[in-house]
Amino acid sequence: MTIRSGWLLSLSAVGILISTTALSQAPLESKAPGDTLDEIIVTARKVEESLQDVPMSVQVLSADFLDEVDVTRLHELQFNIPGLVVNSLGLFGAGFALRGVGDQLGTSLSIATHLDGVYLGRSNLAIVRMFDLDRIEVLKGPQGTLYGRNSTGGSINFITRAPQEEFDTEIEASYGSYDTVRAQGHVNVPFEEAAFRLAFIGSEGDGYIQNSIDDRAFGESDFWGLRASLRVNATDKLLIDFMAQHVTDDGASGELWLPPPEFLLDPDDIRLTTVTLENPYLITKSDNASIDVEYDYGFAMLHSITGYAKSDVRDLDDCAGDPRLKGCVRSGDPVKFDQWSQEIRLVSQRNATVDWLVGAYYLNGDGSTRFYNLIPLQNPQPRNDYLATSQETAYALFGQATLELAAKWSMTGGLRLSHEDNRVSSIGTGLQDSPTLATAENDEDNVSWRLDLEYAATENLLVYAGVSTGFKSGGVTTTRLPSGEFDDFDSENLTAFEVGANSRWLDQRLTLNGAAFYYDFRDMQISSVFIYQSAVISDIENSAQAEIYGLDITGNFQINDRLTLSAGVVWMPKREFVEFVSEWTGDKLSGNTISRAPEWSATSAINYEHPLGHLGDLSVRLEYNYRSDFYFTKENDPLLAQDSFGLLNIFLTFEPRDTKWHVFASGRNLTNADYYNHILLQSSPGYPATYEVGIAINF
């Protein structure tokens, strides 16, 4: 299948969904049980409600979907979320961009991520392996009121599966490409007034990136994770959830350090590298823990979430992706970060004239980095050999209320008052380091708000319009200027306007949600690396304004109890800097396209379940995910760009009748499309065609 034919498949699926909405809502002549789409309950606004009642763009990946596709990391899962781009950045974790909103060098916290309600303050925490999840909620657009810091472009919320009241155990094992063996499972044990759940995952295999000078392979899928959860119904009014998780990922060595396209060893093989280091490695360890307490006061529910998160990254890599960096060695050993956070919310009981929520938030995070960089062609002495520390503190008060204005009309307003404080220090012995300890501090206040107007035209049609704001924290650069001082930068601010509709049709067999959005960026943070007074400078400046607008449409159509179609598309005809002149270099980039912002991104899938008589049932999912071309840098260098591409995947499951086991198989990127997760001085290619087969057993 060509990219063009795959794209036509996506458009066809979307066309079917859109055209169907023109039909009346009169019931069909027959409706079998199971024909109706299940209602999706979300907590996007920090209360439980139907997805169709949320007046903003939210996409949900359900537990059933996550079980079916068995994807463990966002690098692959991004293709099921139109508008989301996830970079693979090795030592620096991951960079996120959603509807074009993301840091313009790639390392981004413009998209906030949360695990069971706990904000994750570093991208290395945000990209941990995923397993045993109840759902993933992707909130598109700024979330500055309920989520606050670093949610300029949205929030990705991972919700784990909570312990249940019935005993349940499942073990799954599989084998796939590159001799990769994967095992995962869970055990759920109920007790009197309590339940405990233990979930695990592990994978080991060979790498898909081949070395040109020996038989080594890099980028293997080696990781393991363990999570323990305890739910206690202490009284009829008090519910307590405990969660603790550890993940170790040590399979990414060498993954980042391939040459960019102009320096490829073999233009026909983007997964061929040259690594001369004897033992490069990239090991990421993360720990998460939380205590979630709910107490029912009758008139309102008190909700307290205490969270802890820690990441430890150790890296040694051959960074000579560019021939001018021959012999380059880079090391972050270690890069550490740990954080504590506390959120308290009081939420009114629903079914009142006014639904309200008020809360307070606190976060404290501490980081340290031991960084080493040697480029022998430039100097036999290390360019960098320093220790840097960082400390961040955030406070916030927030509230939101929904008022019924009249029959079918309501209005929601929210406000958040934030205070941020950032401190850094650095001392080192490298050529570009200062042997004198230097410190710097930056603090600021921010006010974020949102206002939504909703009209419930019918029980199955919600129309809304809203304006919201969000901010990405300011701070201090991690490297010094030639003067030996640090440079600070302010927060960036985004105002978003959105109009949309959530609808259900054909006796709730079809859901179609769509929105038109416009983003106005101010004081946009721009990361730049350049030569100044014979020194390499990495700096962040608030020197750009940008505009983005487009359409975001998703739909699901349950044709009958066997066949379901789903599709989604994001179209952004404008996503550019309207004003951008670099304060350092004077470069004028006004009119350039924002990086990692494809004009088109789309998903389409067909799910079909076929009974095989007394043998059992066969289910098939065929999906095609497409992206148009985009740039990886703000300079719009055509050599640092990704051409349009599409990924064709298939997932098969056979479940025998009256048994407690099933077998499955999958094939990803069946057309063997070449694409990159990141390109700059080095590049990170995506996976080629892969397969996996396995079995799952329930006890």
C-alpha cells in the first residue's frame, strides 16, 4: 500500500463518518445488543463525567484499545493521536508537541503529563513505559486552570487500573522481531473492604539499529516495570488509594546517535550507524508513588493527592553523528531529579444549579546533572565537565464553576493564580565551564483563566465555544553566557479560542466530535544553539509570536455488533511565526513554520469480529496512520525535515469458546516506511516493519 492509497483510506473513513451525520436520528429497523457504542467516562475536568459532556477537545485511548495494540511507549502511541508528535531525545527524555505547541528545539514540557493525577516535572518521567492502564486522556489546548504549569498545549493523563472487588489474574507472553521476548500481567486480590493489585511488564531483545564497523546492534527493547496498588474503603465516606511503581529502561543505547540524512552511511538504510565506543549505554530509572484520599462531606467531596516522583538517567554515548564531531563522547552520569507534590481539591456534589471546584497545589523539585562532553577534533581537553543543580518550587490556587444560565444553556469559568520560583547553580573544569560556582534565580507570578459557553441542543448534541489561557514556566538557562553569567527567560503565554460540537447519532451507534481552534502565542520561548565569541552558546529567549489555527475531528461508528470504524484528523493550514527576530543573532524567521507541526495528521481503523462457529471468535484491527511533512527545526532546514509518511498496522486475536486464554499476533509498519523520531546533529529513526505473536491466560 502506498502512502497515497493509505491517506485515501483515512479520508474515506472520515468521509463516511461526516456524511453519516447528515442522516436523521430515527432508529434503524433493527438493533442487536452490543450495537451501541459504550459511554466513555473521563476525569478531564477532575470530576467524573461523560466524554460527550466535556466542552473541549479530548481524545481517550481506552483499556480495551491499549490491551489490543500492546504499545508500551508514546513514540508509537503518538500515531493514534492526531496532532501529537513525540521526539526521542535519549539523555533528555522526550519532546512533545500537540497541535504544533512544543519547545522549538525539541525538549518540551509545553505538554503537561500526569500519572494518576500527579504532575510529572521532567520529560524522562513522562516517557516511562506504559502498562496495565485503564485509559489515557489527551486534553488538547491550554489547560492553565485545573492543570496549571507547562500545559500550554494540553495535558496527557495516564490513569492506571485500580484494584477491583473480584479476583482476577492474567499473564501474557509474546515473541517478535529482533528476538524480542515480552511478558506482562497482573494479579488482583480482593479483601474485606480492600483490594490489592500487582502489575508487571518486562521485555528483552536485540536492537534494530545496526553498527557499520562490528556486529553490534542498538535500540533494543529492554526494560521492566512493576506497580503495586492498594485500595482501602476505610469507611462509607473515606476511600484511600496507594500506588507505587518502578520502571527501568536500559535498551536505548546508541538510539539517538545516527547521522542526519546528509551524512548517512548508506542512503538506502537510515538505521545504519557508526559507534566506536566500547560500551555505550543509556539507562533510565524512574520511581512513582502517590496517596489519593477521597472523603465525602455530603455537600462536597474532599480530594487529596500526595505524589512523589524520581528519575535517574545514566548515559555514555558516541555523539559523532556529524563528521565534524568525529570521536565525540558525551556523558550524563548521572542526571537526577526528584519531586514532591500536594494537591487538595474540594468538589461540590453535582445536580446543583452551580457546580464548583476549588483547590490548592504545591510542588518542589530538585535536580542535578554531571555532564561531560569531549570533541577531540576541536580540542583534546573536554569542552564540558561540570556539575549543575536546579531547584523549582510552584504554588497555585485555582477554582472552576459551572452555572446553569437557562434551559440547555450553561457557562463554565475558571481561574488559577500561580507562583513559580527557579534556582540553578553550576561549577566545572571544562574549557567552556567556569571553575567559580555561579548561581541564579528567577521567580514570577501568573494568572490563567478559561471561559466556556455550552448549549445542549439535544440529549445527544452539545455545542460549545470557549477561550482559555495557559503558560509555560520561565526560568534560567542551564549553560552560562560568555560573561560567565546565567541568562533567565520569562514564561510563554498562549490564548486559545475554540468552537466545537460533541454529538451522538443513529441511536448512539455513531459519535462525531469536532472543533475549530485558533492559538495566539506571546513571548514564545525559543531554544537556540549558536557560536558567540568562539563559544557554543545554548540559550532560551522570549523573542517570538506565533499563530496556529485548524480543525480537529474524531469519530467512531458501530455499524453492527461485529464491525466498527474509527477515524480522526487534525488539519492546521497555519502554524507559523508571525514575528521572530533573534535577540542574539538577528536572524529573521518571521513566516517560518513552527517545528514538529505537520499540516495534516490522521488516523483510521477498522475493527471486525468474526465468529468461527464452535471454535471461537476472531477479531481483526486494521489501522493506517498518516502525517504530512514537517520540520524538526525552527530554521526550516530541508535537510532536517520529515517527509510525509504513513504506518499500516494489523492486530489479530483469536479467543476459543469457553476458555480462559487467547492468542494474538500483530504486524506494525507493514509497508516498511522510513521515518524519524528526531533529526538534528544526530537522528533517531523509527522502527521498520515488525511482528509479534503471543498468548494470554486468565486464571
